[in-house]
Amino acid sequence: MKIIEVVGRNVEEAVKKGLDELKVTRDKVDIEVIEQGSKGFLGLIGVKEAKVKITVKKDYSSDARVFLRKVFDCMNIKSEIRIKEEKSVLKINLSGPNMGLIIGHRGETLDSLQYLVSLAINKDNKDEYKRVIIDTENYRSKREQTLKKLAQKMAYKVKQNHRCMKLEPMNPYERRIIHAALQSDPSISTFSEGQEPYRRVVIDLKKA
């Protein structure tokens, strides 16, 4: 984060000088007026320059793009990176050849990459925390639909066999999808057990 202090005959002049020095537009910075300045008596005696402190705002999108580009260069992967910032969420969509390598087994590599980007852009951050969502080839949506179908299928087996079903270990995001998919079923209850990264969802009949 870059911070400079600039003086000028008035606040506007000081701000303009600072923006020119930083080569940024006004919307990219925070401005704090330290001294308003004064013209003094007859513009000669007691003249005081204005002073402002200009802080360049954190550019989450740029930081994420730079980080991802370094990772992909190391992996020798070509990818187009599209980033959309929505309030407290940074949505990143990747496209290109060999996206299967980015997704990994059941999205594990994609989840790890998402976690690393989140750490990178929020490190030593005194501003707003940004949540990161990374997707490619619409994987997240496809995986969500697969998990919802799995939840319904397992719930049906529980009702038929009157025995609980333990699903494979999943990350917190995927477990939430399972819980949400079955929360309206009056005869089914779900809960999680185990320690990360082996924590799993258990589907069982509701107790009478």
C-alpha cells in the first residue's frame, strides 16, 4: 500500500500533484487533509501551504491476477483470467486448455488455488476482507447439481434400509450443499462428523 504526503497552494492543487505523482485517478485513492492552508494577510504574510495524505487503495483484482499468473507460469499452463468484483466477493473465472489440471480430483486443486488466492490478496490487509470464488468450465455449478442428486439418492436409501449413510469426506462448502439439499425433508436429519480434512456428512432418519 503506497502512501504519500503532498503540499500545494490549496487542497485541490496538493491532491492533483499527488495523483500525478502516483499516476492514479481519484477513485483509486483515499485522501486525508492534514492542513487546509491559508492565503495569509494580503497573500504575503502568514501564507500556509495545504498538505494532504494520499493512500492508494488496495487493488484486489490486480493482486489476484498477478498471483494467479505467477502460479500458472510455474505450472506452464495458459489460462485467460476474468475477474469480477462484487461487494465483498472476488469472482474469478478461468478458461483455456488443460483446465482439468486446475480442477483436480473432485475440485481439490481448484479449492486449494482458491484458498491460496484468498490468503494472497487478504494478507496484511487492514481494509475490507474479500472472499474469493474461483471457477472454470462451470465446474462449481455442475458439482453442486451432482451433490444434490447424491443427497437425494442417499436419503432414499436411508429411508428404504432404515440405516444411516456416511458420505465420503468433503470440504465445508460441499457439506453445506448436502445439508441444504435435505433440510426440508421431514424424515431425514444430517450432521457432520470427523476432523478436517476427513470430515463427512452423515444422513440418518429423524428420531421419533
